[in-house]
Amino acid sequence: GDSVNQKEGPVTVSEGALLTLNCTYQTTYSDLYVFWYVQHLNKAPQLLLKGWMKDQSPVREGFQATLVSTDSSFHSQKWAVETSDSAVYYCALSDTVREGCRGS
């Protein structure tokens, strides 16, 4: 079946550094909709960014997601991070067909 794998746990950053978050996936679908969530200490997870990776590399709050289909991965990067970016990050994906069906 479809799966997403993520190795990072809580992320502690150094101000001004480059932060890279990695996920790998296995899926039979080619049109992927990806999601990144952030959870700060003692707070609920919040949607950080989402986007259909076939058309764009979604960007929000300095984070940019990139799909690398050759190695079945999608990652997010932020340049010049701040200490407030220390958090737990989660990745998820969906195919656009199922996403559309849920919304109708």
C-alpha cells in the first residue's frame, strides 16, 4: 500500500542555518498532493504548507517543499531559520483524486 516515512524527530535549529526536512514515500499514484505540519512544544499541530507537486513547489513562511520523483522523496527547506522554528515536523501526502472526492 501507500506509505510515507520520516526519520527526523524533534528539530532544534541554529539561527541563520539551513533547515532541511526529509520524507520518502511509496505510492502507486503520480499526481501527489503533499502536506507539511509543524507542532511547537505544548501546542497542537498546524498546517505549514501544502500543494500539488506536479505544478508547483509550495512555499509558506519561508519553507519550500520539493518533490524528487527519482528517489521517491519530498523535502522541505527553509533558509535562515529562527530559533522559533525549533519544533516537530510531520509530512503527509495524498493523491489528488481521493482528495477531490473527499471534498465533494
